[in-house]
Amino acid sequence: MKNLIKSLSDFQNDCPIIHKDTKGHNYTYADLPQIFSVINPLLKKHKLCFTQLLENDGIKTILFHVESGEQLESFTQIPKVKLGSMNDYQAYGSGVTYFRRYALSSMLGLITDKDIDAAGVQVKEAFDTKLIANCNTEEELTSLYAKHKSALTESDIKLFTNRKLQISK
């Protein structure tokens, strides 16, 4: 593996950040042709090549050192999801393309976007307001409020207040 590791290290030192030019739904990304246009000459220079094979419900990415035959493999599961008005084949094709980009970027250590994962805002699970109407005593209402306090919005709190007034009458 020493030949592969040395060549991969040299490749990573030469490879620039690949800027995102393709527009998606409220985001931009580096598409496969853009990634390939940057990496293919560098892979050749450092005697590396790769293949990505569809296997079972995923994609196997294999990086090769051309001269020694050393290789590094990774398998990525492709989840089956429904995407808007796409039929199952179109949605799967979209997933294949998406995971090809990410699997290859991960294996080669490519930087194709800003690293903002840790800066994301945690999305709170929405509170089911129907639970308020099911409370028949102030104790039940107080217990429900305490249990879900951190997820409540201002409108949820108003519903609690109104239900408390209804119960106390």
C-alpha cells in the first residue's frame, strides 16, 4: 500500500479546492463533470485511477495505483427514496450520481464545498398541538407542558394558556 498512499498524498497536495458551480434546490454543488475536469489530470500525473461499480444496493469505489496494482475500496449504501415527481428509476439514478460524487470526494479527500456541518441549526421536532386538547385537567396540561417545553413555539404556548382557561372554568 505504500505506493498508493504516497501517490494519494501527492495527489491531495496538488488538488485544489473544487468550487461549486452547479445550482440545485437552494444550494450549489460541484457536479461530476466539474470534479472530473479537475481530478483526472492529477490522477494521471500521480499514477492513480478509480472505478465506481454498482453493487447490490450501493456503489463500490475503488482507487488504484496504476503501476503497483495496490487498491483502496469503499462501499456506500444508496438509500431508496422517493424524489418529488420522479419515478423509481429516475430517483435511483439521481441517488447514484449524488453518492458517486460524495464517495469519490471522500476517498480522494476532495474539498468541494464549505465545511458548515457543525454550524447547522438543529431542527426541533414539531410539537403535536392535538395533545393539548386531549388534556382534561390542569395536572395533565402542566405535565405535557413540562415534557415538551423546549420544543414549544409562541403559538403553542398560547394554545396551552387557552386550554388552561377552558379547563379552569
